[in-house]
Amino acid sequence: MKIFRILWLAAWFMLAAMTAAYADPITGLVSLLVSSIGSLGTLGQLIVGAALSVGSTLLQRAMTPKNKQAVPGIQGQIQVGGDNPLSFIFGTYATAGQLEYVNTAGNSGKTPNAYLTQVVTLSDLPVTAILPKVWINGERCTIDDILDPGGRGNQVAEYRTGPNSNYLFMKRHLGDQTAADPFLLSQFGGDADRPWTSDMIGRGLAYAVVTAQVNRELFTGPPQCRFEVQGIRLYDPRFDSTVGGSGSQRYADPATWQFSDNPAVVIYNILRGIWYGTQWVYGLQDLPATRLPLSNWFAAMNECDRIVGGAKQFRCGGEIRTNQEPAEVINELLKACNGRMAEIGGIYKIRVGAPTLPVYAYTDETISVTDPRSFDPFPGLEATHNGVQYSYPEPEAAWEMKDAPVRLRSDLEALDDGRRLVADVKFNYVPFAVQSQQLAKALIETNRKFRKHKAVLPPEAYDLEPLDVISWTSESEGYSNKLFDIESMDDLDNVNQGVAIREVDPSDYDWNPATDPLPSSVGYLGPIRPPAQPMVDFFAEPAVIEDNDGNPRRPAIKLSWDGDQPDVIGVEYEVRNGVSLETQYSSRMDQPSIGAILISQGLLPNTLYGVRARYIPGSSRQTLWSGWLLVITPDIRLGAEDIYLPGMVDDVIASMAGHLEWLAEGVHYARDELDRLNSLAADAAAQSDRDTFELKTEVGSSIAEYRREILVVATATEASAIRIEELTARIDDPETGLQATASAVSTLSVTVSTIGDEVTAIGNSVDSLTVSVGNVTASGLARTTVEATQAGALATIGWSVAASAGGPASQAALIMSARTDGLSEIGMIADRIYMMSGGAKRRPFIFQSGTLYLDDVRVNTLSALSAVLGNVDISNAIIGNLIVGTSNLAFGAVTEMVTMAGTFTGASSSYDQVVPTPLANATMIQLDWSGTFTGDGITGRFRMVNATTGAILFEESHTPGSSTVYGGRQFFFGLNTAGNTTFRFQGTNVIGGSATARILVWKR
């Protein structure tokens, strides 16, 4: 009955300082407190008892042995039977649940009862979500978004062997359902033995429907599942604006509550009671909110949510079974947040994490010297620890309790005479690896705070409570503002306050996310099955079939594997279309030791195929198909051997060689033809006439001359005429010894002749220019030959230029020819061929060194073996094998843009606009600018300047008048490799106007 005496003394002390007018209300208050304590029940009495006793350390509390049969922790095996206690999930946790129903139905092909369906309850209260992560037979799997057309629910990705081969499905109900599951009704509503009826709704129950299709390779029995669940919604007063918080949550309206994994929020709800509608389920009943002072609980909840190392400092998750004592559950939750609780006069208070600032300071003079005083500097060996080994439920290890890295303090071990004193702790409600380490570190640090005192303080300490922090300065103990926790208090008969205190240090709770975590890993916990033999080193790659001359003629795929495998007598393979997934063909080869095969049957060029293979064993053991490997066949289409007419390429090469020879003969054609006609004129039967004119002058070694010669000849079978004009200039430099010459020769000749019955008419025109200085020469030659007979005609024009510096000559030639047999040709030889439009000189057509460069191309059909594309606008494309550095068509994913726009006026003759580019290390930059400019008619320039390096990237002249519109778009490559560069768009001789300049940079 000590509590009554304490309350009576407290009331007496207060009444002693008051007038009689306040006696009755205070008496009523005392009665209320007494009745409140009497109504606390087991939980309240347990906490009161703990508050009035000498406290233990956090580590000792965490190690307190459990004397309850219901131990918190993961429910790893599915429960069966009807006498299991109710349970529910809080925070994020996993459970195997309780089996409520099982049945078989449905056909798969000709197999009856091919589907096994289980109904598993996960929580006896509604939950926030059943997550898509699920552990099946010890393996982590994913419930994806693909729904089964038959209503079985979502497919499980790991149990899908093909686009239409699904072997495991799950439906999830959160507890808010108002009707029976339609799939269960359709499958089992008419079952004679175990019908699923329309009243089997499962109101308030979160459950899963698991349906598995029989498959001996995937299942050896019913699938065993562990579901990850976001637990019940909880009331968080911090989000209730009617009680001092901020938000729409209301205690009387559970529909406004939200999911929470905050340990203080969970404890608060247990103390207020866990209810389903008007039905009490767990915790205390009808505890008034006034017994949970929100200022205290808000602080604890906020401390849990404080971000440390990128995550909330304290979180929790677990499954509560209703046969667990609430005090036991709360103790586990306090372990999850380094928390302490106390009940003071019917008021529940909590402290989370590090101690608060001191609320009371005193010295040795404050302590009562007439009352006994004790000091306990060292605990017993059983309460002394220099290390902690602990475990927690690890989500990545199928939520099994995992031993975390042992946290040892070698310095403390040395102080303990070299003895390693390790405490054993389980964090049953902390499925977070780093948080468990943080908690363990604080347990070790706080456990080493050994100093405990008992003393009597004056009545002024009456307002102190357990969980308060006080400060003591003592000369006798050597303390200077040393902090202590009030572990317990006793209101003495003389109204002095007996206190039991333990030293405390806020730094014991410090956590450095960069240096404090110990390395940890998660091992494989799944089933170990005798594995089927996979394909080893299986590859599929594009290949070609060559002809006898080594030319690629047909597309193929090369399959290769490790052929050194025992008990393998063959390799089976399949080829399917990579888009439609239709099988093209399947086959096998019976010489697996070769390790490779080339297949080409029915393969199309530049087409995506999928290929897989598996070993064919000599025994009955299992082998596995490889994964589908995607291959794009080479774009080997009908080549020259398939497309060109026989000899066509050789004919073209021979034709060009003949034309070049014909063109080269033009250099000496005049002399050769003149010699022929002179011989013809010398014939006695010939008639001829000649005209010669010559001019020549020279001074020393300088000579200039002109010569013209005309000759006409006629015989009975031929008539010919030729005119030759020749200009020559030459200097022999006596000082350098160099000879410089320049000559021009123009020849016109025509001939008509008859040979037998054939008449031939030929005309030739040759113009030749040659210059030389020493061994450096340059020449230009133009020749035209036309020829006609009764059978046909031929016309050829050729131009040739050549230059040499004593070595091999550089030559360019253009040949045009036409024949009456319907063939006309244009042939060109040059190191570079280009064509430009007069109005767009920056967009030429260039052919150089075997490569064609085009700036703007429009074609109906394009076939390319290989392409490197910069900026492409494609309206319709089929792409077989695409490798992209950045692939995301959302705005800004591939490019980033900065726009700078403005107007300007004034007497200044220049325009300077700063445009900062948004991205460093851009590989391609586009400038897009436009504007209306006013000038004085003087030519100026627009230009783009790299303000970082000073380099001029783009420059264009302009002559603005009263209102002139300009605009342009330019590309630059590799101009921002130095970093985040600022660009300046400038204009000179610009008086005013408006302009917009944009820089677009490519991220890749």
C-alpha cells in the first residue's frame, strides 16, 4: 500500500501550502489518482513496479530472459488448425500465415486437377499492403503485374517459363473486401466436399490465394510461401490537427489512419488499444488519451523518425499474436529504439534514444546529510559486458533471424582483465541490418556507465520523475555537471525525495554512418537441389557462308559450346523469330565434341533470331535448355555475284581502263595523226594541200613561239583534214639550272573512209595544256571522239588533270560515253568527289577515300550494312540490333537545353548575349538562334564564342537594315570537354532588336 502513502503525502505537502478553499478539489485529485492506478491492470502495475525499483541498463533489459511461451519473431512455417491465436502485422514484416483452405481444380491439357489452390490468412486485421516480394520454397520471387486471364491472380515471374507457360499465381486481399473471392467461388463453389460459399468473405482478414500448376521440375510439393506485408494502419497523433498535430488523422476514424513503422507510434496504439471496429483485439482497453501526454510522445515519435545516414533512426516491424503479453511486446519495441518507459501517477511516459537535456542541477550541499547515501561504482561480473552478439530478422535471408557482426570493444576487454564478456541479444522487431548495429553499439556504450548513487534530495525535487536527466556537480566525487538518469524515486515521510540515479552520457548513442557500421553479408538460404546439367559456354553469334573464292554469300549463325562433357551424345537446338517468337526450325547434331556448328537453313539477312540449345545425355538424367540468345544475322544480301550480270564489274573496270588509255593518247594524238596524214599525202594517187604559219622570238634563254599547221588530204577511199595550233614558252635559268616550259596544243581532225562496203566517219578534238618547272609538272587534257558507221555510233568525251612533283602523279578524270547499243556511261576517278549547292555551301556532297559524305539525304529505300548516325529523325523504323548510349525519349533525357531571349536598344553597335550550357562534357552541341535585328546597313558578323577558351565556334556575316530577320542552326562537336562552359552569342553593327539563342547539348 506504499503507493497510497506516497500519494497521500504528496497531497498533504501541497495542501500545507494552500488555503482551505482548495482542499476539496485536491482531495478529489488524490482519489482520482488512486483509482487510476488501481485500474491499470497487469501492464500498468508492471511498469509502475519497474519505475519504483533501481533500474537496469538497456543491455540488461534487452537480455532479460523470456518466461513467456509466446516468443516474438518470424513465423516461418505455415500454421494449420483452428486453435491458433489471432495475430496481426505492424510495420513491414513477413509471415507464412495460417492455412485456411486447400483444394484442387482445373485441367492442364489432358491432366485433371492440375491446379492446387491454397488460401492463407496473413493477418487477422486489415493491412496496408501485401508486397510483391515473396519467398517461395526459400527463394526470393516477385509477384508481377501480369494477370492470369483465368482469374487466378498475378503471375509469379520466377515460375513463368514462357510467354504462355505460367505455373504460379497469387491473389492478395488486404482485409477491406466485402464479397467472397470470385475465383474461389467459380472454382470451388460447387465442390461437394469443401465448397467455397458466398459468405466466406473474410471481413477484416488479410489473405492470399496461392494457385500452383503441377510441374515436377518446379514443385516437389505444395509451395511454401513467406509473404512480405506492410502491416496495420495506426493512429499517429502528430498528424491529427485536433490534438495539436497537423493533418487529417482522427482517432475516432480509423479510415484516416496511415501505415507506420515508428516504434513509439506502435507502443502508443497498444496502450490505447488495438480495435477492429467496436471489437477490442489487443493491448489496453479504454485508456484515456490524457494518460499519454502528447508533448512527451510527440518528442519520442519525432526522435524515431529523425534521419540518420539517409534513413529513419528507429523503425520496427513484427507480428503480434494475441497470446503475447502486451508488456512483453512493448519491451521488444523499446529494444527497437533504445527506449525506456515509466508510469508516473497513472501517466505513461517514454524516452527514445539519447537522454534529454538535464531538468535539474544540484551540488553536494543540496543532498540531505541526515539521510543515508550509497554509491555503487561497479556491478557484478554477470552485469559487466565488453561485447554484444545479436541477431535480427534479415529480409534478404528469407526473414530468418540472422547473426549480425559481433560488436567487441578490445579496450574494455583489456580493462576486464582480458576476459571477453559478450551479451546475447535478439532484436525480434528490427528487420534492419544497420539499425540493429546502431542499437547494439548503444547497448555496449551505455552498459559501461557503472556509477550508481542513492541519495535524498530536498522537497524542491518533488517535480522530478523517472526518465528525467539531472546534473550533479560534486567535489567529493569529482563530478562537474555530470549527467545522471533518474532510475527510481521515493517520496519520503518528510516530503524529501529519495532518488536512485545512474550515470548517463548522450555521446553513447552517437552513430557515424560512414565509420560505425561493421561489414555484413547475407548467404544463400534457398533449397539445394541436384542441378540439371546446363549448357556450358554456349554462344550464338552472327556468321556468313562463303563461296569457293572466300566471298560472303549467305547469312548464318554459329553455335558453339563446351564439347568436352561426359555422357553427352548430341546437342539439340531451336531457332525462333526474335519478334514473333515463332519457331523457325529445330534440329540436332550428333557430334557434340566438335563444339560448334554453322546453321543457315531458312535464315534471312539482317533479321533478329533467338537461339537456344541443350545437351542430349546418354543416360536419363535432366539437362537444361540454355537461355534464348538473340542474334541479328549479317546483312548478307544478293551480292555482285548474285545481282550483277556476268562480267559486268569486269566490263566496267576494263571500260575505265580503256578510256583512260584513250585519254592519255590525246597528248601525242596531234603528232601521230599528222604523221599518218603526211604519209597518206605522199601517195601518188593522193591529193593534198598544206598551210603553215609560225611566229618565234627569243632573248637569251627565253623563247616564245606560235605555230599553226593545216593539212588536208584526199584519196579514192579517204578524206581527212587536221588543224594543229601549238603555243610554247620556255626559259632556261642559268643561275638555278631549272628549265621552265609551258605549252598549249589544240587539235581538230576529221576523217571519212571506206573499207570494202563499210563507211566510217571519225572526228577528234584534243586540247592539251602542260607546264613544268624542273621536275614539277601539271597538265590538263580534254578530248572528244565521235565515230559513226552504218552499224552504230560512239561518242566519248574525257577530261583529265594531273600534277606531279617528281613522284607518282595525282590524277582526276571524268569520262562520258554513249553508244547506239543503248549503253551510256559516266566514269570518274578522283581522290575526292564533291558537289555543292550555291546557296548552301555548308552542305556539300563529298566522296573521298572510298567514303561518301552527305549532309541531307532523302531516299525511299535504304539498305546499309553498317551505319553511325548523329541526329536522326525516323518516322517508321524496324531496328534489329540497336546499341544506344542514352535511351529515353522523355524530354530532357537525351538532350538538355538552355534558352536565353531578350530585346535590346541603344547606341551600342554590338549585341552580347550570355548562354550557359547546362551540361559538362557534352560531345555534341547545337546552336539554334533567330531574331529581328536593326542596323545601319554596315556589314557585321554574328558569331558564337566559347567564353571559357575564347574559341570562335561559328561566324556568319550580316548587313542588317531597318528590320532584318536572321536565323540559323549549327552543330559543333566536342566543344565542351573542359567542363561546364559558358557561351556568348554576339553580333556586331547591331543597333537593336530581339533575339532568342538556344543551346542544345547531347548527353551522350
